[in-house]
Amino acid sequence: MSGCGRVARKRKKKGGGVVQSVSLSHRPEYVELLRFLHRRGFMSMLLQPALFSDTGRGLQAVRSIKPNQLLISLPESCLLTTSIVLDSYLGHYIKSWKPRPSPLLALCVFLMCERHRGADAEWSPYIHVLPASYTCPVYFANDAVALLPVGLRRQALEQKDVVREMHLSNLDFFRSLQPILSQPVENVLTFEALRWAWCSVNTRSVYMRQPSHQFLCGQDDYALAPFLDLLNHRPDVQVKAGFNRERKTYEIRSVCGTHRFQQAFINYGSHDNQRLLLEYGFVAPDNPHSVVYVDTEMLCEVMEGDPTSLEQKMKFLTDNNFLKFAFFSLKSLQHVLFLLQMTTIISVGANCSSSHTSSHSSCVLLIHRSDLSVSREGPSWSLMTVLRLMSLPQNQNHQWKAVMRGQAVDEEVERRSVRAAEELCRTLLRDTLTALEKISSLLQQGAPLLLEQLQLVQSLRLEEKQILERCLV
């Protein structure tokens, strides 16, 4: 079902017209999904699948939902977890494999095998409503990746590498599954199939801590939630979500309520649009959490002064964890820049876990950003603190710690730091405008495979342009 829901978030801005909706509840795939879930104990009384003109596929309230009312309650029997996988036809193969697979790999392999089994698969009603492809950067063509902001571009390439490494490192395990496949394993458990399964888990799972399995390696907190995962994200919506241990249901409660026939939303967390695009494949308009990140290489380029002094200041900031990086033994400015460019720390394999209120966060890429950013309100406190420290004369190195704690600097240092912030914004704006020109040119060429990816990057870059222009007024 490509082109639906979070896979095709071609959202209109506020005031862009009345949102139109069409019910999807009569379509065969949704009828089968609800039958499948009803047999497992789920009754949907308040929501129905619908197609909305601003977001694509989502869930519509069939009656008014009051504040603090339960929006959805999905029984544990409807959740696709590693317990389901281990009790399935895959269980024998997973339990006997060494080294032990991760929970993420177990879920991905199950999704790939169920899709391969087609109508014979127990979970086929769910598989049939999953997107056929995704718009996370792991799917992006090189031309689209090249137009992302520099930090996000680096993370996108790392995301591609992580999924490819996950495939290459498990080829022997995949070959062991040949007895349950009707075609050669090389034609079924492909990189493309794993990429699809990885995105399905990463973009659609909810956080639910599972008991440890002796047959799996690492923390297990994934649960795929059919029907519930049709709920779309909106930054200004508040919900309470989690697994109710007493009732054994995953519940979402609406804080503010929803009017009849309007789309019901949830909130994935206070994420900026770079993170939403990286982890979920969409950009939310009017996102109050959005910022423009300052690459540390660019930061060093706009700062004036002696390179040795600059290196010492960078090392000081790093050693004191001000940029949220671990201690490194630094020997040169080039090494400093290389290390500080790393805005993503990769954790591959068992120790991959992070989460937020209503949907599982990136399960492989653990993002630890320094808050060197510019928002609609201006440069962040962290960015201005770094600029003040870097604007200090070398003979005032005894003030570094005080400045880092927020102590005021003299007027001349403050003026230099403000000028540096303005130059950073101008440099970022030039980069954004250049990218937008290239995007416009590619869109005019009408490459259909690139169209949706370019539109997403364009939305992100247009938001950056708005933020930076506002800061430079």
C-alpha cells in the first residue's frame, strides 16, 4: 500500500483549505485486517481508517472523543512481538542459531518470511496494509541524499551502511532458513526485503519492554501494533500511551480529545524535522521543535583567530562533554573537526534501544546531537556559549569554565560572538538556497523515482530558509 499515510506525507500548511477525507473501512484489505484483529479480541468503536487530503492514510474519529478518553486499546494478542516470532515456524531456527540473533533481526526476518508466504501467512492481513516502500533516507537515491543538510546527510549514509551491514553479516543465518522458503533464499531475504522490514519495525513499532529471551541477544522493547500504527503524528497533540499490565492492552489516551469525523493524531515525541525525516520518513509542517543544526566544521570556518587556539578550545569543549561527545585524545585540528562532525553515534546489534511516548525510536542509529542549532527564536544557548568561548582572547583561558557555565563576557567578546552567529546564519542560508536551486532543477527534469524524495528534502530546506531568514531580520 505505497503512497499512503506516513509514507506520503504531502501535508498542506495551515489555512491551505478544508481537509477532505474518504473512509477506507470498506476496502477489502482493511476489512480483512479488522477481522483478523477481532478474532484476537480487538474491537474498534471510535476509529476507522480513512484517506485525508493533507496527510494521506490515517485514522478518523467516527464519534467525538472526549478529553482523557481512551482512544484505542489493543490487546496483547494483537501485538506482533518476538514472543510471537519464537512461537512460530521460525522459532526452531532462531533458537538453534549461534550467535543469538537480536530482537530487531528476529522481527525483520519474520516480516520478510510472512510477506514471502503471501495469503498463507498467519499475519498476511497486517502485511497487506504495510507500505510497499518507505521514504526514510535508507531508501533515498544518491541525488536526494546529497541535498540533505550536512549533518543529516552523514546520518543518512550511516543509516544505509547499518542496514547493508545487517544484511551482509546475517547471510549465513538467512541461508539456514531455506527449508521454510519456497524460493531460493537469495531471492527472498534480499537487501531490499530487509530494508523494507527494517523500516517497518523502525517507523511503526511502539515501545513495550519484553521479558528477556535466552534465544535472543539484547534488550527487547519492540512491538508492532496493527491498526494502531495507522495513527499519524502531529507536534501539537498530547497523548498518554503505554502498555497496561493489568488489562494486558496497549493503550493510547487522548489528552485534548478529537471532534467527530476529524483525524485522530498521536505525538511521536518532541522531534525536529531532521529526526522525523531520518527515522520516520516525513516532515511535519509548522513544527515548533524544528531547528537548523550548525556543523562544527562550519563553526570553525567562520571563527577568526589562531588555529592552535581554536584547537585548544575545541578540545576543551569536547573534554568537558559540552558537545556531548566522549573524551578523545586529540592531536590536531583536523582530528578535532573529524570527531566533532560525528553527530550520530552508531550502535549495531544487540545494544540498540531508545524510545519515546508513542512510537519506537530509531533502533539502530542512536542520535546524540550537541545543541549547536538555530531556531525561530535565534541561536541556541549552547551555540552562543560556544561562540563566546571561542571569541575569548587566548590570554583569557582561565575564564573558559566560567563562560561554559553561563558567566557574562565583556562587551567586545559579546560583539564578536554575535557577529560570528550572524555569519553562521548567512553561511547556512547560502547553503540552503544552493540546495533549493538544485532541487528545483531536478524537479523540473521530472524524474519520477526522485519526486517524492526531493519534495521531502525541499520541505525541510524551505523550513530552514524560513528559520534563518527570520534570524537575520
